[in-house]
Amino acid sequence: MTIQISSKIFSQADLHFPKQLKSSLSTLLAHSTDCLVLAYSKADLDSFAGKSAKTKAAPAGLLAELDRLLGGSVSRAQAVGDLSQEQAGTCTLRAESTWSGHGVKAKRVLLVSLGDESATKARDLSSYAKIAKAALKQLSGGAIENALWFTPSFSLGNQTQSLAQEVRLTIQYAGDQAYRFGVRQPTMKFKVKDKADPFAHLTFAGNDACAKDLKTAVAQGLALVAGMDLAKDLGNLPPNICTPSYLGKSAQGLGKKTGLKVEVLGLKQIEALGMGSFLSVAKGADTPPQFIVMRHQGGKAGEAPIVLVGKGITFDTGGISLKPGEAMDEMKYDMCGAASVIGTMYAAALMKLNKNVIGVVPTCENMPSGRATRPGDIVKSMSGQTIEILNTDAEGRLILCDALTYVERFKPKAVIDVATLTGACIIALGHVHSGVFSDDEDLVNALSKAGKASLDTVWRLPLDAAYHDQLKSNFADVANIGGRPAGSVTAACFLSRFTEKYKWAHLDIAGTAWKSGAAKGSTGRPVPLLLNYLLEQV
């Protein structure tokens, strides 16, 4: 299923919330929709409850005006305890009221509680996310096909959070709720397990005052969801379909749909570049490796680009250092770093981002065979550094290091690599935060800020020089593993040896790129993080 998202701007004269409640609510209710979505605060409820208790206080506020227009519907809901003062509480009112004489065309009104706005915890973006999810859940799965979401009523009033953040986040969650694997894959056959959700169109309403911000945010949110959906699709596809060649063709297909310039290098070109480390991983597989370069030229000519590098192991057996069989099917997700970079590049192109961004994806399979690299082999990377491969299951860093050397030619403003790199990161951070490693304070701060703005969060882990001692080799410049202690840290330290000529950060998304169990599937992370980071770059 897919959901259509749009915006509708009402004239400032007709809609000026909350100062002109009467004209505002009348205009909204006169709009033909299955459901008008409004948020109310604890203060609104307290004021209305006072009116319901027949105090001498004059009826005022959102709920009182809505009650008048709907012929007492709010009062009846209050009387039976349906109006909640708890944050994210919901109440649906039947709003067809030709009998009320107010020209109401909306069929329903969904009221969503903001809770106590005076409480500090009620004024952050995570609280807004809870509220938005509650509202979207009520819109889904019933008879509602379209809804009008009155954006200004949902503002939590925090100066640090913008309408754009709230709208993008709402669209992101609407996209998550609507996502179904298989919709865009005609080669897949599925039995229908659940009925299609009729909820298919969400319109964000605003007025002249927020028109520009609202339209921009909706366009950005749509691009974000398209990028996330693509990342999810690529991650969820089975490894017999989503091969390195498939990723290359998918990237080329995006080039035809958008303004992206795409180049896909094959085996001979990779050999000519001297990427011995990358090739050491690919040599055990029958499927050839690919090296994908995607360029979005949205900034000024000559402007230093931001480069995103994604790990693209389309299936990881561990090679000769074979993984245990349990849950090995989930190793199709070892290309989620690549999927997120491709998805981010697609979204950047769709929103016509005014930045120069380059996406680079080294992709191959890691398979055991008579040709496969053995533990103890020594290979020469593109940088000239030699690597003793002590464990062939530590392969992601081996393909990334050559890609990180390759991107030096772009003279980048910053480089961010994205990889499902280590199980140790899952042990450290679970499935909440992605790990971020960097010695550049500004880059770490920017990524942390972007994570908070998208609720696609990161947590900084160390990159101290002392950890490099674990990577010493008696026979080569560096070993590819440093033992069990601090496994995610030593993996990042390994990569840092190939990034000395530019600002760099490493994102370990092993714990956040997909879910296991009954909800198994790609999450589309960290596309929201990367897009919010790109949007904030000057």
C-alpha cells in the first residue's frame, strides 16, 4: 500500500488559529473530509471541563467552540469520559451535523491530546512523535480513506523544534505505517495476509502564515519516505535477487528517473584501481563485484561535496570463517548501509537538495569456495597499506577501506560511511542508537543534532589511539581484527587509517538497520538521519 500526502493552505482571512477560533473551525469543518484531525491541550480540556460543570467562567477555547459547532458532541464525549488529559489520548467524534446548521462537511473529528504543555517532557520532539503515532494509528485500519490534519494545532510550542520537523516526522511515520514489502517488486509473489488499509490520503492544512514552510516540509517528507521505502525494499529483497549487479542496475534506474549521475564499475575496473582489499572479499563468490558512484550536483560548481559510503555485502556467509547457521538468512541485511546510501541519494534528488552529494557503494558477496580468501592471507589495499586477514567474517571493513581511499579524489567537505559492521555495536547500544565514531567534533555534533531532529539517533563511541594497538600485525601493516574486546571500536579504528585526508565519521548501524522476530524487516535507518544532516549543511 502507499499513502498520498499533500498540503492545503487556507486563506489567512479564513483561517487564523487560534485567535479567530470561530472562523477557523468553521472553515475546517466545512472542508469535505472523512476526518478532521485536531490537537488539544490540558488547558483546553480544563477550560472546557469548567464550562461543562456549569461554572461562571465564559465558554472559551478550542473544545468549547468545537462543541458549539457540532451541537454538543464534545460535551457528550466529556460526560462519558472519552476526552483524555493524558498525552496522546484520542477521541473520535461523529461530525456530520446538517442538523446543527453550521454547514459541516467533515464526517468525523479526531481529537488528540497534547497533554500538559507546561510540563518540560511535553515540549520535545519525542513527545510529538508519540502524539503523531497515536493519531495515525486511529486513522488507519477503519473506514477512513482521507484525513485533514490541522498542523498549527499540533505545535507543542518549543522554540527549538520547527513545523518542518514535525511535518517531516509525521510523514515519516505515516510512510512506516503504510509500507508493505512487495508492492514495488513484480517478481515477488505473495499471499495477502492482511486487508489493504483504506486510509490512503493525508492532507496537512495550514494558513498563509505557514504556507511556505508547510509546502516545503511536505515535499521533503515525501522525498524522505520515497528514500526510506527504497532502502527497505532493497534490504528486504532475498539475496538471490538483490545481488551486486541488481544494486548497480537499481542505481542506474534512479539515474534515469532523476538527475542523478550514476557510474557502475565492474571487476576489471576495480582491479585496475588496485582495490586488493575489496577484491579479497569478492573472490570467493561467483557473482561479480560492483562499485557504484552516484552524483547529485545540486550545489555550486566546484563546491566540495559531502560523500556517503555504504557497505554493500549482499549476502555474508562469513567466508571461510563461516558464521553459525542460526539466523544466517538475516545476513541479506548486510547491505543495509548501501541501501541507506542509495535511498538517501534518491531522496536528495527528489527534493532537489541544493548541495553536492556523492554516494559510493562497494558491493559484493562474501562466500566460501576454493577461491575464497583464507585467514592468514595478506592483501594490499588501494592506499598501499597491507592487511593481514585474520578473520574473513570481518569483511565489511575490507571493502570500505578501499572505497574510503577512492573518495579522496573528490576532495570532500566530509565523508560519512554507513555499515552494518559489528555485532559488538549491538551489544553496546542495542537497537536504539546507531554508533557514531569520529575525531571531528563538528561532524559528531552535526550528526547528533540530525539524529535528534529525525529521532534516528546516534551515540558516540570512542576512537582513542590506544585501541590501535589491538590491530598490530607481525606480518603486515595492520590486521583486520583486534580480538573480542571493544570490537566495534577497533573496527572503526581500522577504517580511520584510510581517512586521514578529510573529515570523516563512521556509522555502525548493525543494531538499527533491521528488526528480527515477528516484525522482521528493514527499518530504512539511517536515511532520516542522513537527510536531516544534509538539510542542515550550509
